[in-house]
Amino acid sequence: MKANNKKIDYQEKIQKAHYLIEYYISPLNTILDVNHSQSVFNELLNISQFTNVKRFDYKDESIRREFEKLYHLLRQVVKNLNSQSIILTNELLPLIDRIKTESEYLRGFHFYLINGNCYKEIQPPKIFVLTRDNIYNRFVHENTKEYFEQFKYEDEIIVVEDSQQTTDWIFDKSKYKEYLNKNLPIEDFFKWCESAVKEEIEDFSFDNFFMVTSLLFEDDYEITANGDGKNITVSNENTELVMPKLTIKRQVNVSR
């Protein structure tokens, strides 16, 4: 009936539903009603409890075995009935109730169509409520006008690009190392670095300065600090550094 595989018409479907309610659903519901004291389901539970006790009371092994068989058989019957009850509750009853409800609606509608002339004062309810709406905002014209007007009196903006080109300073390590080797030994290494970088960049930054001082870590040189503890200063427009006075000369390799 749910799938309507036999393609029966609606009136026959209603008749079958009423037949099932009267001759199958109602009796089966009474049989499976756990809350009913005299239902078949409860009677089977009572018998099952009785056999469960009696299968341990008799000394005769054959009698105990028969009670054991009866007990397991009743457990299986109760399990099957419980399964049928779940199907009845979850599937059959909602389906039958829906068909029954649809039948009541159709009977009332059929009665109204046949006897409509007798009930002219009764107005049928409006099934569909017509409404009208636009896919765009009703103020779209005003909003569009306002949007374009904000650009109508726009101030002229002139962008002047800076034509001054700046070149990045690249530290030529081999060049400065060669220049350092020509002036060795040097009594004040940091002052020499300041003078060397100023020859190339007058307004040098300390990034430039420290790149030149990296020559201090080359393996070719021997570095010694001034023993008198005096410091020297290196400065540019923004910063002044206090540096120790270092002497640098070419390292002498001693062979044994």
C-alpha cells in the first residue's frame, strides 16, 4: 500500500486501510499491548517465567530438558512479537493514520462540492495568498542617481612622480680588501674604515660602515688592541659611535 505497486486507485486504498485497521491492526495491537494484563504478550511472559523456574526444580534430566526447550522457544516468540510491535509502531500506524486523515479531508471536500448550493454563506478558505514583490529595491533610481552624483564634482588630483633616482650602494669586498692591503699596517682600523667609505659616500650610513668593518674577520690579518685603553669616535649626521682603537697588520705565518 505504501509503494502502491499494484496501482490501485485512492478509493480502494482507503477501503483496504479501513479493513486493515479493523481486522489486523486493532487485534494485533491488543495482542502486543504490554500494559494490558490479559494480552497474549503478557501471558507468554508469565509462561516464560514459569518455565524458567521449573527447568531447575525437577531431578529428572528429561523433564528439565523439555522445560529448557520450552523456555528458549518462548524467548524467541517474545522476541519476534516485540519486533512486530516495533514495525507496527514505527511504520504501519503512521501510514494508516495518514491515509485515514486524507480520507476524512476528501470526504469533507466531496460533501462540500455536492451540497455547495446549500451552503452559499460558507466561503471556502483561500488556499493561495497572492503577493507581489520586485527583484530590485523600490528606491533603485534614487540610489543610482546619488551614486553617480558623488563623482560629478570630484576634485582634480595631480600625482607628481619623484624623478630623482637613487642608486643602492653595493659593497665591493675585493676592492676594499685590496685597498686595505696597500695601507697595512694600520694603527687605527675603524678610523681607516670611516675614511675609506667617505671617499665613496660622503653621507654614509652605518650600514655601509659596518660592511667595511667586516674585513676585520678575514683570516689574513692580525688584530691587536691599543694598550692605553683609548677609544675613538665615528659619527655621521644622526649617530655617533664610540669604538676601541685597533691595530691591524698582515698575519705572519710561522713555519717549523
